[in-house]
Amino acid sequence: MPKSKKERKSGGTSKAHGYIAGAGEIVEQDVGETLRKNYMPYAMSVILSRAIPEIDGFKPSHRKLLYTMYKMGLLGSARTKSANIVGQTMKLNPHGNSAIYDTMVRLSRGYEALLHPFVDSKGNFGKFYSRDMAWAASRYTEAKLDEICKELFKDIDKDTVDFADNYDNTTKEPTLLPATFPTVLVNANTGIAVGMASNICPFNLSEVCNTAIALMRDPDADLFETLQAPDFPGGGQLIFDREVMEKIYQTGRGSFRVRSRYAYDKAAGCIDVTQIPPSTTVEVIVEKVVDLVKQNRLKEISDIRDETDLDGLKITIDLKRGVDPDKLMQKLFKLTTLEDSFGCNFNVLVGGVPRVLGVRELLEEWTAFRVECVRRRTHYDLRKKKEKLHLLLGLQAILLDIDKAVRIVRETEEESEVVPNLMIGFGIDEVQAEYVAEIKLRHLNREYILKRTEETDSLKKEIGELEGILGSKSKVKSIIIRELEEVAKKYGKPRRTMILYADEVEEAEVVEETPDYPVNLFFTREGYFKKITPQSLRMSGEQKLKEGDEIAQQLEDTNSTDLLFFSDRCQVYKLKASDFDDTKASVLGEYIPAKAQMDEGERAVYLAPTKDYAGFLLFFFENGKAAKVEMSAYQTKTNRKKLISAYSDKSPLATALYLREDCEVLLTASSGRMLLFHTGLIQPKATKNTQGVQAMNLKKGQRVMGAVVYEEGMLQNPSRYKKKLPALGALPTEEETAGEQMTI
């Protein structure tokens, strides 16, 4: 459709014609402002309404689920289908049935993730310690609230906590649960928000209750007298370090180690692991052990399998004959997650603000929250009793003349006048008169009215007690202490996690047992390496080499030796002979730059095998200089794989020689001159990348080609080539050249 003159002038058309003015224009936006506007609300929502638990110990998803089950009447009743619970919870939590059911699974008894589960489950709910054991669908399982939930919802209908509208304003839900014990420390809670996280370890219920009581009686009480250490539902052994645990108790941050518990079955020759750390799973442990066995790092194990059944977790490890089970377990603790760390981060929402609190501060905040709950409950009871007393006082007033009350009602012509007439006749207020007017005819007898008014004295006494509670902090705390003692007595259980003191734990050093046997080592000029046993070498034919390649070094050593590969970029890479598989002459071998993960374009030029790092290395450079470096300079305490500045980079390397002791060496230059000298003439240097001393004098354009250890018979007249360093060397005679007695 063609544009009108007015539209062309304005640069666009009206929306009526399907066009939007300004569409396609590039609008610059400030990135920081855009993030603040769009991302910050999301981050705040995740922190405040999803991932971080509040002082009652619950995240919103937990609270919505449990409150829904409470309103469904599932506390102390028969179970119902999980699908029914999930559907009802959607009225408070519109995140889909899968997310709600996953939440319920993690709170269930069957999942075994909590010391005190809140959901009494029936059916397959999976296991916390298994990664692959999937729980059944919600239509197959059943659930109800566990008995301990009575302590979560106690007096919730007495205005103990605030209620808020749900997402569509059709019903109300509690913002917190008035738990009578510190659930925030009793059951584990983990959450990852935006820019922060929370990871609260569980503690024994009785110990937590006793600690809360002790702090209410004495704010400076020693926590360790009542709260020994964390306690996990999966048991295990906690390695207790007082200094580390004090830091966690004080700051809410830190980590400690938990190791598995096991038993050795001597008759079957196997180890049964029955408890594992909370931060790992059965599958992770089994897979790691299998990998270690394949890498020949665990030669003591013949088989490992997961034998978890209805009786509980069980990992069985079959041992080879003569293996010490305790030593093997010490090794497994080092190499696998059979011993793992648990990182603590006690991040809790207090009054809508995320705070990382220590145990003492956390219990103090919970106590303050619980004091408020008790005060609100007491105020509610007081108001109700005062209202009841007020009604009974009105009832007591008509006790003096019941016939008068009946006569007033009978003689009143209009129903609306009954209450006003009773108010005038007995001097009572409207509320009292309304109550009297609603009494049934059968209750208009003296006995009924006397029984009801007898409550007046007891109500006055109770009101006095409630007012006394509201006016005394100590009485409020006494009520909380009494409730904590009842909870500890009714629901307390023995510790599941055993405590091992760090100074008593044996830290076994894992020593890699490498089988030692004779081997022949072959290193080629192109950087290929082979390790062949003498028996295999005797049965082999010619060495297979890459086209144009040749063997540069052939050495005899053992499988436990260290191999130092020097590169053309003044670096040395350390490997072990045991890192290479035994091979045959018919194989090309392993390419060292790839095996050692050298830099791109870097080449391996020399191999030096050693066990004790005795002797020294001689580096001969093309400019005629020679450097002597002790082999011990390349020995490191840590298992470092790469050392830089292994030799000088001032001149290209002609060759290197690893010598156990001083001997005679024959140098050859590009001019054909040769120089024979004793290595004792060169003094060792302290630094690896030293330039060394001038050994061979060279004319312009000449360079050192190589060097070899001199052996008897290599030269017809060796004294001819012996000179005082530095020297020019001597040209070989025609006789020596014709004889081809030596090659470099």
C-alpha cells in the first residue's frame, strides 16, 4: 500500500495500517542499568523466595508442601496418594508437579536424607546415597506427615506466625512455621542462589535442644559441652579437629572430613562398606575404584560391586590374597570419596536479610523467633479467655433472676428489641446480651447456669497467669525450655555419626607400588619412545621406525626409573618408565611431545633416565661452550611434570650427555676437527641455565656438531686430539678417516 504524503513526511505510518513507528531503529542501552533493571529482581527473588532457608529451617517450597499436607489432615491420619498431595500443593506453589514431588521425596523417610524426616512415605522414594536409583512416579507412592510435624504446626492457629496471600490471593499461607525446636540445625539444608549459597550440616536433635537450653540459661555457655559435632543420617566417621570445629561454630563457615565405615569379612576375604560420607554416592565410589584398578594404581582389589538391598547400603570389595584390609582402606580414603570433605555455609534469612551465622548466633536468633511465637500464642489465649470471662459474667448476671430474663424475651414484641431490652434489664453490654439471648431453652435451668459460671474463678486465675507470662521474659523462656525438653525426650535418637579425633587418626601416605623389572629403552631422533622387556626384545625382529627416523639412544634400565626428556626449548619433562606400556619392536612407539603434553611445535631431543638423581648432565652448545649441571638440580619434592630453564638458551644445543662420573668425551665440529678432553676439567654450576665455559674454539661459520663418550679404540692416536681447554681441536688423519672407526 503506497504511503500518503503526510506519512512519508513523518517517516512512518499509523498502527492502523500494520506499521509501528520507529521499528528497526537502533537504541543504545546502558548495560549496567539493564542488568539492574532486569536481573536484580530475579536475583532477589531466588535469594528471598527460593534457595535460602529461613530461621524456621525451611525454604518456601518445603513450607508450602508441609502446610498443604497439614491442611489436608495428613497429620496422624492414613496416607494418601502422593499425586493428590502434589496437586493440592499447586494452590500455593505453581512450579509444576515434578518440582513439588522432588521436594517431597527429599523430605521423606524413604529417601533417607534427613535425620528426622517430615514425610512418612510408602513406596519407592529412591535413596539419598544413590545417584541412579530413581524414585517411583507420584501415582504409585503414598505419604502423610510424620509424627514430628506436630512440633512444626503446634499452635499455628493461635496467631503464632504471620500469614500471607498465596500467588493468586485465593487463600492464605504461613510465612514461617512455629517449630518448637531448632529445625534449622537438625536437618541438613542446601541451596544455591544468585551470588550466594547455603549449606547447613545436620546436628543431633537432643544435642541441639540441650544446647539451645544451655544458651538460654547462660549466653556464654561452652557449645562443645552439649553440641559435640555434626551428625549425619548416613552415619560415617567424622574426623574432629577442635580448632576447625570452633571456627565453624563461630563463623558458620569451614569444612571437615567425613570417612566411611567398613567391616572386614575374613571368611569371605572382602570389605563391606556400610556407611559413606553425605557428599558422595555409591556409584561415584564404585566408578572411581574401577578406574584406579584399570590404571594399575590399585592392585590389591579383585572385584567391587554394589550390594545395596532392602537392608541398606553395602559396597563389597573383594581383596586379593595377603592384602591388609586396613592399609587398603587408608589408601582408598586418600584416592576416592570414601573420605570426603563437607563444606559448611550457615547462610540463613533473618527478617528477610541473608546472614551467615555461627551456631551460637543461629540459636540466639531462633530463640528470639520462638519467644515471639510464644508471646503471640499467649496473647491469643489471653484474649480468648477474657472474651469468655466477659460472656460468663453476663450469664452470671441473669442467674439472679432467670424468670425475669424469660419474661423480657417473651414480652418483647420485635426480635430486634430482645438484645437491647436484656441490656437494659440486667445492665449488661451488647456482646453479653447477645450470648444470653442465644442460650437454648433446655439450658434455662439453674444447674446449667451455675456450672458455667463456676468457670469464672478459674478463668480469672488463668488470665492472671497469662498476663504474668507476657510481663516476664524468664517465664517465656521457661516455657520454651520445657517444650525443648519434651521434644528431646520424645524424638531424640542416639548419634549416628561416629567421632574420630584428628590427632588419633592415622594418615597413611599412599605410595604407588610400581613393579620393577629390567627394560630396554629406545628413543629416536623424531621423538618416539619404546619400552621393551629383554624377553620380548630377544623374540623381536627389526625395530619399526618412522620413515627417515633412527634410534638416537638405546638404554638398559628398570621399570621404576624416572625419565627426563629435554626439549629444544630449554625445558625438561619428567615421566616414569612405568607410565608407558610394555611394547614390542614392531610398534612405532609413543610420541613424547604428545605424551608429555609439550608446547606446540616443541621437540624432545634427549632422554636421561635416573632413579637417584646422581651424576651430572653435560650440555654442549653449537657455539663451542659446555655446561656441567648436577643431576640433583632436576630433583623436586613435589611431583612436578615440567621444569623450565633446564639449560641455557644463549646458543642452540648440539647434544647432551648424562654421566654418572667423569670420563673422556670426544667433541666434533662442522669443520671436521675433533677435541678429546676429560670432563673433570669442567666445573659444575649451581644454576641450570648456565652458559658454561668455552670448550672448543671455532672459526667463523663453524659450529659443534655433537659429542660422545670416548671408548678405547675409537681413535688410533687419541693423544693427538687432547688439548688444553679451550682448544681448536685437530683434524683426523687419512688413516683414521679411511678406517671409519668412529661416527657421531
